[in-house]
Amino acid sequence: MWVLVFFDLPTDSKKDRKNSAKFRKDIMKDGFTMFQFSIYTRCCPSRENADVHIKRVKSLLPPLGYIGIMCVTDKQFGAMELFHSKKLIKASPDPQQLQLF
């Protein structure tokens, strides 16, 4: 399961820029990585774990801006085609996951 966070936050004032930077830093502390400048992703081993991180993102929402949160399966995420200009690029490998026996 992948959790994607999309956002468009205002940066007009110094306070807006601070709130925007804080939001990005906070979700990165929670394990999200930048996919594009305003799209961050996090791989989760289960829907329950994804719900925990979604709840955490909701608790970090800044006072202004537009934020979207979406979950997709590993298969759906893996079916994405990525391009750099017109050249098809290979997606980064799946994150390492710890397995306990």
C-alpha cells in the first residue's frame, strides 16, 4: 500500500512559507519521501498502517492550502509510467521492509 500526499500551499508571506516548510519537514519525519516538489509518498505494509500515517498527516495540516491524501496498492503504484522529458525512466526500487519471523 502506498500513501500519496499532494499539496498546494501558499507562500505569499513569511508565515505562509514557514508553515509550508514545516509541513514538508514534518511529513518527511514521518517517513514520506519527495516524489515531486508537492507530492510525497510513503510505502506501508498494510491498510491499517497506512491509516495510522494518514491520521498523522491530518494532524499536521497547515492552516491554509489544499492537501489531498490518496492510497494506492503496490501493484497500482508499480504500474505507473515515469518520464524525464520524452525518455521513459525506470522507477526507483521498492523500499526495504523489515520482516520478523
